[in-house]
Amino acid sequence: MVKLALYVRLEAKPGQEAALKSFLESALPLAEEEEATPVWFALQFGPSTFGVFDAFANEEGRQAHLEGKIAAALMENAETLLAEAPVIEKVDLLAAKVVA
């Protein structure tokens, strides 16, 4: 059961919207490799505003994700893709329905 989550808000640099969208779409296979990340969504809120929402059963899984390949790749490309540093919020889930 998922109990914890991360919500990450990303603002693309002007002219990098398509590149950030592509980056997030290409991260799905990496998320699928993470056994401790049963829920992962890449989001687009508007033309330049994106996000990631993922959920975990425990703190170890959440921390592993923060130290994983997706986070590393994002930070490696942050200067090129992002207008500002990612806003990372740790979230406690009150209720969840996940159907696979």
C-alpha cells in the first residue's frame, strides 16, 4: 500500500518546453525499473509547467527514488531544461486507490 509520495513541480526554460516534455516521457522506462516506485506520473499543467507525482510504500522507497536514475538525469539536465530549481514536496498520502 502506498503511504508516501513526492510531488515535483518543474518550470521549463523558455524554448525548452518540448525538450522537458520529451525528457519526462522518456523517463517512464526508468520508473518502471524501480521496484520501490509502484506509482509514477509525469504531468503537464500548462505550456511550460510540468510535474512528477510518485508514490511509495515507505520512506526507503521514496529516498531510493530521490537518489535514483531519474533524479540524477533531471539534475544533470536542469541547467538546460529548467527555468528554476525543481520544487520537491514530500507528501503523506491520506487515502489512495491504485488499480493496475
